[in-house]
Amino acid sequence: MNTRYFNPKDINGAAQLYLIEKWLYEKNILRYKINLDFTIDVDGIVLIENIQDGIFPDYIQFNIINGDFDCHSNNLRSLTGGPIRISGNYNCRDNKLTSLEHCPTIIPGWFNCSFNLLKTLDPGPKYVGQTFSCRHNVRKFTENYVRSCCEVIDIIEI
């Protein structure tokens, strides 16, 4: 389902498309669509491993993930480039995040941001449909604090 939407006469666009497709192939992400604005929609689970330099490449910007997004244990310092919207779970645990900026605001499944360097959960998700886990960060969050930042339907693990 590798659908391409770009102007083939645009050399810069072709080069960017090549970089995106190469990166997705290296990460074993095969069911995707690259939109006109070069954002990436994925149908299925996205498991990101071996991110270099603690950030996504500047040419990677996920848009919609119809499934789970998992970027745990990558030493990420930022969620820039991560999805705008997902339909499943979001796992960014065990990184070096100091902020949840660029995290989707609505997470239908569970959310895990444990083992990071977080002092605040705002900005961050505003709705989590299942468990919200935020253990072992710089700040020890309370259940009241989590609920003041986010509507959590299920359990809060602190």
C-alpha cells in the first residue's frame, strides 16, 4: 500500500520522498502512504528502534497511525516527528524526554511515558482511553496531578 502523492517534476520532492521511503524501509514500516505534505500515514503497528542522535530525522513526520505507536528505549529527547493521531496505544517509555510536546492529544489505548526526565505532563495527551503510566520520572507525579492534565478512563500508574 505504498501510495505516493508528489509532483514527479519536483527534484526536491523526489529527493525527500526517497529519504522518507528509505528510512521507512530500514525501520520495516511497509504499509504506509506519503501525503502531499510529506507526512506519513501508517496502517498497522509502528515500532521504532535505533533512532540516532535522540531525534527523528527532520524529513520524518508521521501523521495518522491506524494502530499502535511504540518508540520506547531510543534515547529520544523530543517527540517531534511522531504521529499527530493514533488509533491505539502510545509507548514512549525509557527515553530522555523532558517534555511530551508533539505527543497526540487523544490516545484511545494506553499511554506509557515512564522512565524519562519529565517534570510536567503539560503539554501532553488530554485524553487516554486506558491506562496512563508515568512512573520513574524526574518528578513523582500524583494521581490528582495526572487527572488535572488529562482525562484518563482507566488506571493511573505513578
